[in-house]
Amino acid sequence: MAASSHQSAPAWDAGGRARTAAKVMLVWVAFLWLLEVVDASTGHALDTFGIEPRRAAELLDVVPASFIHFGFGHVAANSLPLLVFGFLAALSGVRRFAAVAAMIIVVDGLGVWLVSPSGSNTAGASGLVFGLFGYLLVRGFVDRRLLDIGAGLVIGAIWGSSILVGISPANTSVSWQGHLFGLAAGVAAAFVFRRRGTPASARPLIP
């Protein structure tokens, strides 16, 4: 009986984490769609929460800008990768995921505020999407966990080319600055929020 109970606990914990991660991301994406419905119904009044660079008052929009989109096509383009990346990131714990997401949103928003072209207005969850991609890509190597390394390699193979296009300065149809800062913030978050306990040099590769 003791052996059976010990074996079932990790499975229950993994299942519980997966359900929680799925709920968090479904609510998150649903909230983005709700905001876009409100935006469309008010003549795009929420677009003012985008980031206009180097204006002091716009620093208040650094966080809200990640939840605002310029049309349903915009939010639709971000929904699937945000669901997938967010779910995979949240599997390691919702509190850790929340800290990672907060860091990405703030660093990305500040980067956009600092370097985006004058007169531009930047908003959308793509900075967070790029950040979560970077986080997942390196998290497994930082934490030395085989499953996370595998997940990072898979998403790199599937979405890597799109990410490279998104951070190219030649791509003037999107905020490549926001994408680049988001990606860099996600990579940094993997180190800042790495698993604690044993030194990196002594941590074994485990699933």
C-alpha cells in the first residue's frame, strides 16, 4: 500500500499542475479576447494604452500594453503561441510562471519605451510570446532537466524560424524591438528564476 501511494502521488501532482496551467492560460487568452471586444465596441478607445516611446506618462502603459491588441487578427495571431508557451511554462508552477511573465512584460515594455521609433504606438502580447519562447528554449539547460530541454528543442524547431523573422529589423510590419526585448527578457528570466537547491555544477540531468 505504501509503495502504491508513493507512485501515484507524482502522477496526481503532474495532472494537477497541468490542469492548473491549462486553466490559467485559457483564462488569460479569454481575457485578451474580451478586451479586444471592448476595444472594438468603444471605437478602439483601449488603443491609448499602447506604449508611445520616451514620454514619461507612457511608463504607466508598460504593463497594460501587453494585454491590448490592434484588431481581432492581431489577438488571434498571438493566442495559439501564448496558449502553448504559457501552458508549458506554467507546468513548473503558477507562481514561478507569474514571476517570469511579469519580468518579461516589464522589461519588454521598458525596452519598447526606450528604443521604439518616435510617433509609434506599440501594444500586444507578442513581446510576452517571444519572451516565453526564449524562457522555454533555455530553461531546461539552466535547470538541467531532460524533459524541459526536450520541450525547448521541440518549440525551437517548430517556431524558431518565425521568431527569427519577428526580431529582424527588416520586418517593419511589426515591433521587432518589442519582440527582441521580450526574447532577451525571457532568456534572462530562465536564469533569474532557475530552480534553487543545488549548485548548477552539481545538479544532475533529471526528467
